[in-house]
Amino acid sequence: MPLHRIAASMLLISAAGASAADLPEPLQVQVTGARADQRQRETTTAIVIQHEELVRHGDQSLSDALKRLPGISISGTPGQGGAISMRGLGNGYTQIMLNGEPVAAGFSLDSIAPEMIERVEIMRSATAEFSNQAVAGAINVILKKAVKRGQRSLSASVARQGGETTPTLTAQLSDQDQGYSYSLAATVQRKHTDKPFTDREEQRDPHGALLLLRRTPQTDSGRTDSLTLTPRLNWTLASGDTVSWQSFANLRRVDNRNRANETALVGDNSEYPRNFADFVADFVMLRSDVNWTHLMSNGARLETKLGVNSNRRSGTFDFYGMDVDGNPKARHFVDSGPSETSVTASGTYRHPVGERHALALGWDVSRAVRDEDRNERTFGPGGEQTGANNADYRANVNRLALFVQDEWEVTKNYSLYLGLRHERLETASRADAANAPDALDSRSAVWSPSLQTRYALPNKDVLRLAISRTYKAPPLAKLVPRRYTNDNNNNPTNPDEQGNPNLRPELAWGLDAAYEHYLGDGALVSVSTYLRRIRDVTITRLFEQDGEWVEAPSNNGNASVRGVELEAKLPLRRLVRGAPAVDLRANLARNWSRVDNVPGPDNRLETQTPFTANLGADFRPDDSALTLGGNLNYQAGGAVRQAGQVRLGSSPKRELDVYALWKIDGKTQLRIAGSNLLRQTATEWHDYVDADSVRRRVTVTPSSATLRVMLEYQL
């Protein structure tokens, strides 16, 4: 059925529900606990994935666990993790949050082990309470909050991938005594990697004659040592108020090396046909939040939070360029130390209006300061210094948001959510050296209204409709006009990168609609659809400057995005009487987009995944301590026209994962997981076509299966 008909039908049903004479039930403004029917009862559209589901397959990273959810896609090579996106839209369109706060630039959710997460909330449409920088939607990761009395648990695992071993150790402890409770989770890991890939570069004249052909095998290898801590303290005061302190600390040491050995089959070699680069860095991310909830005599509630975040990196990059015989030609050394510190303060005042109606208003204020010390030096063949560049700068990012929202259970079957958020961003930077990037001063303000409705049919099925305005603010790295250069082989398919201080936020209006059919015991079948209309869409512009090819982000008109998602969870025994205890899971998502000012075909958004699908099952024999399961994930690739002369593309991804869980006794269980068993090779290509030639760069990356064995023990 066309989307406009679905939306019209839902509005008519909503209006009918508003005038129904059903007796109301008490309003559930905020739901606590893990009810099986939470998704069915909530007005706002969201999917909540509890801890048990996240750890079921024994995944090493959160991205591997989330890829099985409807509409979620993961960038990069199969089995190696990557950036997480919704509706196939990465590149900043998906809002990533940790405990309700947007994560800092450069933060990866894969730094958090699934064992340390209580739940993940997938929010398909925006609400006023959270930042509306969520054109595609938002993913909110909640660290463990639930406290068990006297809990002591330990899990140890060993993973084997591509001939390298990764040991991981996780410990958790918690306890409570009257109004006081605490918990602490810690994970330590040493990860070894060895990732070979091959670049193939070719150039042809307009008649198809081969002008250039190079083949460059490369290897990325290294080691990452990490320690993650998530302490939490809770106090319940005599007045009934609660105070909680939640912190997150992640410390990483990265030591990587890239080696490249180019062969020119046709034409000349690049400037440095043989080269290697070392990258050594220490990462420290610290986050601490204090929450206070004050209960008032009239039933109102005030929730406030004060948070501090620090994200620091100190490291060196060392590039050595050589000729085809291995003789030194040049060296490029970079010593950099970017750091970002932010302070946030937020609060929400909720006031009940009768038994089934509540109003809330709040604020969200933050100030972030980013400093970068970047010292570069270049050297000649004999080790003599040939140049230096000290490009240090400081930037401030201030954010102020005010919001109001209305949560109203109009009747027993019909509920309504209305929200309005005003968010203002100010970004300013100054240079600390004469050759640093130019000063930057950027301001933007966005009004974001949102509406969500839920109507329950007599058979308990649910119809949903949501309308919202969202936006995507350009990250600081895309605004600062600094040039990041490639050390070798600059060309239209391998350009330098540069920021654009004139970049404007992208604004979007969105419509979401869904029908959810609930069968009981967690079984459901749902279909949802969405539309987005984006203004001032950001594309990548390629140009030549002083003989060097450069790409920079640029606003370029409007874009349209639409899609449909299907999801089903069903016990096999509901279909076949006497069947084994098998739980079936399936979902698929189809996404389309069109950038108006880019000529077709394939003029979709640069990073959009057009299609994803999952098929999975879990089997636990009756009266057995063994559970078996698996999942087949498919993610489509295809071509994207970035501009009239530039096309990008990637191959599809297919990943097969299986697991076995054996509960040895009430305190001990053994989990064995195999992931990426199909070991599919990933291919990416980049084309540039002009009147003189056709240039193509193809990167081929083989992938490896991973075997992980995990022993979990409750002390």
C-alpha cells in the first residue's frame, strides 16, 4: 500500500480512537523494568534489546550483535566490525548515544564489550528529550544499571581469527544494602590483527586503451591492548530522592603497521612504490555522570544530571617512502595530541495532569573544548630535514537546548506524544600557529517539533504514526579548513581531504508509520515505512588545487529518502503443533534515496545501504541444558554516483554466525561461537571519468572466520 494511504488510514483511526468511550488506564510516563510487552505499550516508537539478546551469539563487538536487528547496517569488511547506521544511512545521519548523551567524535561503540551493556534502545523517530541530530534515528546504549545482591561473576574468552588470538577477561560485581548499592564491571583485552588487502589501479584512454596498471598488495597488522571500567553507585535518600553516579573509562594502546609493495604492470610506478607506515597511540576516554531525582509532593518529579567527558589521544605516525628497489626516498613524521573535554548539564521537570496525562520541560547545556597539537616534519633520502609544520589549534563547541513535551493517554487504546525542542550550536576555533588552519566561527539554530501516536486495535495490534523534524550538524573535522594529505599517489581516486568552514547543517522532515501484530509470548510480525526530505544535503566535492587533488564536503540542494522494514519473531510451535522448541527470527529492510542535484543513475546518498536482511533461529531441546542457534546476515552493495564524474561502489556482504550455549550448572555456562563462517571477500571501487581518461581504483580485502570460546562463572 502506498505510504500516503497508510498515513491517511492511521490518522483516521487515531481520530476515531480519540473520541472512543473506552475507560482510561493510568498513564505510564516512564517504564522501568524489562516487560515483554514494553514495546507494545509504549507511545514512542522504539525497539529495546535486552542484555540476554545482545550476548546470545557470543559476539566480541557491539556492531556484530546489532547487525541482526531490522534496518541496521555495518560498514567495512565482513567480520571486522565497523560504523553502525540505521536505514542504511551512516556518515552522521544516525545519532549514537551512551546513557542518553551523544558520544564524542571518534568514539567507537566497539570499545564496549556486549557483556557490559544492560540494553540498547533503537529509536526510529525523534523525541524532544534527546538531541534531534538523528535524521535516520538514534541508538542509545545503556550501561549496566541493574544491581544484584552479592553478584560476583567472571567470564574468560579466547577468539581466533586469521591466525591471530584475542584473549578477553570480564569481571562483574555488585551488592546492595538498604538504600545503597554499587556495581563494577571491568574488561581487559589484547587483540592481535593481521589484515591483508590489495589495491589495483588502472587508467584507460577514451578508446579503452590501457595507459596505467598497478597492483599493490598491502598488510595492516598490529596489536591493541584495552581496559574498560564501568563503576556505578546508587543512593536512596530518606526523602525518597535518589542519587546515582555512573562512570565509563576506556584506555587503549594501539600499535599498527601498514606495508605496501607496488608493482607497475603498465606505465610508471607511483612516487613511493614501496612504503610502510607505523602508527602508535594511546587513547584515554573518561566519562562521569551524576544523576539526582527529586520527588515532589504533588506527584511531580525533577531529574537533573551533571556530566564530564574527556577524550584524549597522544601518538605518532611515521611514514617511510622508498623506490622500487627499497632505497629510502622520504620520511614523513607526525606527532599529534588531540584532546576534547566537555561538561554537560541537563534536567527534566515532569508534572502529572490527571491520571493519564503528563507534561515535561527541560534543558540540555554543554560546552566542549578541543585542542590539537600537531607537529609534522619531513626528511629527505639521507635523513636530512626538508620541512616542518606546526599546525596547532583550539576549538569551542557550545550547545544549548530547551524542550517541552506532552505525554497523553487519550483513551485506553489511543495515546499521543507531542514535543518541541530548540537547539542552538556555536562552533569557534582559533589558530595557535601562523600555518595552522584559518579561524572558524559557525552558528546554527534548529526548531524541532515531533509528534508520535499509538492506536491499539481490539485484537491488541498496534498502529503507529510519527512526524518529526531532525537535523545533521557538520562535525568539527568537516568544518576546520585543514588539509589532510596522502603520503603517496595523489590522484582523483585517492585525493587529499579538507574541511569546509561554510558547511551548513542538513535539515530534514520525516514521517514514520508502522503496523505491529502481537501474538503473545514475545512473538510479533511488524511492517514499518518511513520518508525523509533533507535540505542542504552534504555531498563530497572533488577539485584540483595547485596540482593536487582534494575532496571537501559541500552543501548541494535537497535529497529524498524512503524505505520499508519487515520484522518477524515466531516460535515454530505456533506454526506446527508438536514441532521442536525453535524460535524463528527474520527481518528485511529496503532503502531508497535520491540527491536532486546529482545526475542519475545511482544518485543516492553516498553511504546508504540499499538492502539488509537477516534470518535466524534458536533451538533449545526440552529438558536440555544446551541451546543452539545461528543467523544469516545479508547487506547489499552497489554503485553510488558521488558527482557527475565520480562513482563509488562496494560488493554485498554475507555473514553466517552460529553458537552453542551449554549451561553446565546454576553458576557455570560455556559458550562457543563461530562468526563470518562464509569468509566472503570484500571489494570496493572508486571511478573517475573525464574527457581524457577513465581511472579506477579497486580494493580487494579477504575476510576470516572467527572462533570464540567463552566460559562464564558466577562466584
